[in-house]
Amino acid sequence: MPAPGSPQAQPEWLSLVSARVRDAALREPFYVDGALDLVAVCGLLAARGLTEALVRDGERLGIFTTTDLRDALLRAEPPGQLAVRTVAHFDLVGIGADAEVFEALRLMLRHRVHRLLVRDGDAIVGVLGQLDLVDFVAHHSHLVALQVDAGRSVDDLKDASARIDAMVGLLHDGGARIERIAHLVSELNARLFAKLWSLLAPPALVQASCLVVMGSQGRGEQILKTDQDNALLLRDGFALDGMAEVAARFNAALGELGYPPCPGNIMLTNPAWRQPLAAFCETVTAWSYGADPEGPLRLAIFLDAVAVAGDASLLERARDHLDRVVTDSEVFLARFASAVGQSGEADHWWSRLGLFREEAPLDLKRSGIFPIVHGVRAFALRHRLREVGTAGRLRALAARGVLEADLARDLLDALHGLMALRLTHQLRERAAGRAVDNRVRRADLGTLEREGLGDALAIVKRFRALLVAQFRLAEL
């Protein structure tokens, strides 16, 4: 694989960043009538050297592929007596011809499909298959997803995990927007976690549990690998001998794939994060009402939970319980929101930025990213929003009139700017062979980076003032 930023990598990142779907090798749409039998349809495909046909069946439009033929051959009816409509799929996923290739990749990942129907207005202009994108994404996003799906062991997944990191550098060097990199990485990570869980956990455990990820991965804001934040919700009454050993193997395997253990032990290996639903709901209640000073932090972590494997209804029921027990108590909400006050170094650091040649480094996460993420999370908790990502929460809060639209936009811009600066810093540290962290120094920043950081911190300061007023906090 070419190294990110190398001359050999340039055509790859250029196509990923700037190419449109219409630029890809679209397959001309070929239609057959839904009443036509499979033998006749296969004859038409063979004559044209095609592997799929669009199926018109009244008002419906579907697709028939060679995979559908394989499944049809297992049926009792002879192919000559089967109408193509009976084996075609009509749940097509479409995309506009002028959409970016990035969006096509995202749709294929999310819907787990290998073909997209391409439209230009109302007209169907072609079919985009996964192989049509290989020239654009060779050794990158969609190929990584296919590699994950084909994995049969932890060792099989190691290369896919490494390719995710390489893809990050490639997209960053190509100028891809930070939110797009984060969304794609989160989709691939979720797929990787689900596959790993399916390899290590017995099928009965997979079916009777819900594997969740939290933190920046849950919010869709993780880019480079950070510490693990995961949990397992179990169906009440389900028991399995050796469950602790399965959890230990899973967290150890994630470590082998490059995801460091969580310093706070928020992982499946911790029994507090591996509980039956009823017991976990009691824990959520304790976080909300108990005197444990760590309760609000644990609750904040859980608010970012997203299901990646198993029975997602378990997580939904836990969230339903949270909505029932969380009160409108200003004391509780102030306690929850007050964690933002732990990030008070930014104003002092920034005020000295132009005065000193050398200064203590600034932690971008603690002083910039966390106040935005947690402040928005506090508003989301107060208004019982189910959105998990910061962008989705900001949109919902602005739509409800909780936050002014201009402030919501500025906060999202500031968050993305800080994430982009952190990624640039971390990639530099990694390239230099140093440990990756969140701390930057003035000497490491260019003029435009310093200006952008100053603007972002000013927005954070304005938001913190709003949090003080809204949640009746002591001055942060």
C-alpha cells in the first residue's frame, strides 16, 4: 500500500475526495419484465455479458443478480417455471449521479449492499457495483469492509485494522473533511467490532446480548484509535459458563488490533459494564440518584452508547429506563453539567499565546473538544434526546429552539476545527515515532492553525458562559 502523502497515493486520495458517482464506471441499466422466467433472463444476461438485470414489476423496480440465481437453484421449482419477480430484490438503495464517491461508500457500508441504483433526477442512469469502485478505493474503505467480513480469525482482522489507520492518513492528506473521515472510520470500526465479537463469542451469547461501544466511537467522532469504551447488556435470565473469559478474550483481541485498554476500565472485562438488563437499569438509577462522585461521568459515558452487535432492543430498553428515572432536578443537571468546569486551562493558555515563545502545552480534548461534547450532552440529557453524535444533538437542539441556530453552527464548526487540528497533530507525532496525545504547543502550530484555534476557543468560552447560566453553575 502506498504511504499516505506519497506520489503513488495521490490518484487514490484525489478520487476519494473529489470524484462523483457519475465519474465511476457505471453499468448501463438493463431491464427485464418481472414475469419472465429465470432461464430466459439468464439467456439475456449471458448474451450481453451481464451479471444483473433491473426487474420491472408493475410500479416496482427490483434487481436480479447471479447471487439470486444461486439461491433460486436451491428451490424446488425448476428455473424455467420461476418468474424473475419471485427471486428479485426490490429494496434497492439509490444515489444521485452527482453525489460524491464517499457517499456511495458510506451507503454500501451502512446498508451492506454491493450495488447502488444511480439516478440523475428522475432518470436511472446506471448501476454502481462494488467492483466499479475498486479503482477509487483500492486498499481503502470498502475493501477494508470486505476484508473484515471475510475474516476468520483475529489475525485476519489485524491487517484490516491497520488499513483503517492508513486510510485516515490518506484521506487527511487528501483534504477530506474531518467529519467525513470520522463517519467512515466509525462505520468501519463498528463493523470490525461486530465481526470480532462474532468470532469470539458463542452464538447463544451473541443472540442474547447487546454489544455496545461508547465514547467518541459511539458518537461517531473517533478517528485514530483511542482507548476502548465498550459494554455488554444481557437478556435477563441468560447465563453462560465462561462469560468472563469470553469478555477477556474480546478486550485482549481489541488490544491486539490496536485499540488500547480503557484506563478507567470501561470494558467488558469489568462486571459493572457486563450485566443483565434489569441489574444494569438499577446501576443507571444509582448513577442518577446516588452519591457516588463518578455517577455523572458513568452516566455521560452511557449516553453515548451505540449497539454494534446482538439484540439492539436491550440498549433501547436501557435508554427507556434512563428517560424514566432522570429527573428535571436542577441540582442533578447542574452536577452532571459541571464536569465542563474541569477544562479551565484554555483561557489562561490562549491569553498567553502571543506573549511567550514557549508555554505549557494545551490539551485540545480537555480544553476544547470535551467542553463542547459534554455541554451539548448535558442539554441532550435535559431534553431527553436520543441522538448520540454531537452534530445530531446540535441539530436537534437548534430545531427545538434550545440553542440558537448560529451558536449551534459555530459549536459544530469549532468541534470539527479542533478535531482536525488534533488529527493533524497526532499524525505528525505518529510520523515522528512519538506517542500520540492531545497536547499541542505554540511552536508546533502554523499561523492559520493558531488563528483557527483562537476562534474555536472563543466559541468554547461563549458556550461555557451559556452553560453557567442555563444550569446555574458556579463560575467555571
